[in-house]
Amino acid sequence: MVTASERQLVLENARLREEIDQLKEQLRVAKQALLVPKLFPMKWRLTPLETRMLRFLVAREHPVHAERIIEAIYIPYGVQPASYNIVGVCIHRMRKKLKPFGIQIHNEHMVGYYLSKATRAKLRKTLNGAE
């Protein structure tokens, strides 16, 4: 048999867990709002979409399928892309812009887009202000 004080402790525990979950979510949102997006050099002339896509690729060690790229760079902003072809078009434009700076975006057929390990390291240095 559960006593009244035990029942009260269970209810208080549940209330506190709910409050912790709410505070965790508030903290996550606050951290997101405080993050200043790191940019690549202006001379690269990347659009905001291209910047998000390149930052996404820098963070991945393995090829990423176009659908996964769409999920990562559009969905969090509450936007639906007009077409999945946007990834290929964007990659094409980025390749043209980045080639003079020795940056190549690779494609593994039917698997996805990726950056070499050396290129990722170079871009991370750029994002961290080392270049």
C-alpha cells in the first residue's frame, strides 16, 4: 500500500523531471540562438545556402546522399526545397567557386557527396580563423 507521502514524492518527482526537460529544451534553443554562424572567406562568394551546405559537408567523414543534405540544410529552417535537384545545382556552383582555392567536392555515384580528409582539415582551419 502506498502512503500519501510516497504518492506526493512520486508526483513531485514527475513534476521535477518535466521541469528539467523543459529547461533542457530552453537551454538548447538559447544555445542555438547564441551561435554565430562561422563563415568562409568572402572572396569565395558563397551564398548562405552554399555556406550551410559546405559546413555540413565539412562535418561529415563519409559521403552524404542528397536527401540527407536537404534534411540538414532546409528542414531545420522550416523550408521545403523546390526540388531535390537543388543539391546538384548547388554543388556544381560551389565547385566552380571553390576550384581556384584548391577545394574539391567529390561525388561517389549513388552514395553521396564528400570532401577529402585534407580538404576538411583545411576548411576547419579556415572556419577557426587559422587562415
